Amino acid sequence: MLSGNIIKRKSKLGRNLIIFISVAVVVTVVAVFSINFFRSSIEGHVSNKKVVKAWTSYDYPLVYNLTARLLDSNPFNSFALVYHGFSSFYMALSQLDTLSAQNYLDDSINSLRIALYNSRAKQKAQIEYILGKAYFYKNTITSYYYSDLAIKYLEAAKADGYNADDIYEYLGLSYAALDMTMESIAAFTEALIVRESYSLLLSIGEQYYKAGQTNVAKQYLYRIVNDCADDNLVNKSLNLLGLIYIDEQNYTEARKSFDVMLKKNQNSADAYYGIGVIYEKQGDLVKARSEWRKTLKLHVNHPGALAKMAAYN
């Protein structure tokens, strides 16, 4: 009987010990979790103020990461969507890898298009402006066409009163990509009023050439050739002038343009191509093919030279 009582007391003591240990473990786990949760909530709390502070410091990677955390908990957080879209856009511009740039642009576009649904009137135009630019850059790095969407949002931003020095230039380039020549000229002309540059002069000259208004085109190209210090822009202008002179059957002036190009750069594939076209127009196909072969040695995929050599073989 005595031994049975001892066994019962030992069994009860063991059960109590197990319960005590179990409770202690649970309390410890809860305490550790609570401490870590409290610490992470203090250290990792993302506030709108933190985002704005990072934005005003131009710390776009930090803005991107902070807003990504806000969107994890609320995918339709308007504030986070706007700043995530803006920071994604600027992150894209800093990428050297095309795929990374495209991913950031997609992130920007997705965020800003959602943000537009609940945007305040003051911010709507700015969102449209960045969206337009995002589509413009997406158009330059993919094989698909997004110029129409770039125009859609840039025009919307303009209509909603957004003012930016570069908006007309982006519009001009986007219209040009769609072969909307007169619209492109109108936009570039507006851009020239805001900020004159030789690259703009060249763009306007190119569009007037496409429109068949070569006399007007030449006036813009002359300014670049005579005043610009950028050899790349000068050579592009000389090349276009040479092609205009060929169209006008003024082969002497055309040859002068291409010769000046070769003095600046003896490896100018476009110059050799243009000289070949002059020989072609003058009926000397032997010399013409010789010039086009020089072109293809320097630029194996030169579209004009490839087409000419295929036509005469």
C-alpha cells in the first residue's frame, strides 16, 4: 500500500514537472517572439514620412524598397503606388542591363496605371507625365511599339496642365517614331522655343526632309554644320545634306558633304555609301559597288549598301 502511494506521488510529481517545463517553454517562446516583433516593428516600420525623406534625398533605391514593403501589406496603397512608380522609373534609367531596365519600367507602368484610378487632381498630371516617359523608354529598348501610349499619356499630362521643359521633345520623338511627321515637327518646334539645342535642330531637319520640305530642312542642317562642336551631330547633318543634294541632282555639293564627313571620320560608312549613290546616279556602277563594299566592311549590316549590292548582283 505504501509503495503504491509513493508511485502515485512520483507519477503526479512527474506530470507536474512536465506541465511546468511545457508552460515555461511556451512563455519563453512567446516572450522571444514578442520582443523580436516589437523590435522589428520599431526598426522596420515604414512611414510615409520616411518615403518622402528618401525621395527628397534622391535615394530612389530606398524609396523603391520602402514602398515595396508598404505594397506588400496593401497593394492598393495610393501613396505607395505613386512613389513606387516614380522610383521604378528613375531606377530604370540608371540600369546598364536592358532586361533590368525593362523590368523596372514594367514595375513603374503597372504601379502608375493603378495609381491613376485613385489619384488626386494635383498629382494626376504628374503621374501621366512619368507614365508617358516610361512608355517612351520602353519603346526604345523593346521590339514592340509603345510610342502611341507615350503620346497618349504625355498629351494627357499636357492637357491637365503639367509643365515640363522636355515634354514637347518626347512628344516630337514619339510622333516621329510613328511617322506622324507634321505632328512631330509641331512638337519639336514647341520644344525649340522652350530649350534650343542642336539635337533638336537635327530632329526638325530630319522631319522636314521626310515631309519633302528640303529647303526648310537645309536651313536647320546648315546651322548645325556651321556652329555645332559635336562631330556626331555634324556628321549626321552632313550626311542628310548629302542625300538632299543627291535628290536635287546637285552631285558636286553632295560629294563635298561626304568628303567633309570622311575628313572628320575616315571610317564613316554613311559617307562611302553616299559617294556610291553619286556614282550610281552618274552611271558608274563599278565605282558605286566599290564604295558600297567599303561601306559593308565598316558596317556589315548597313541597310542601304546591302540593298544596293543585292539589286546589282
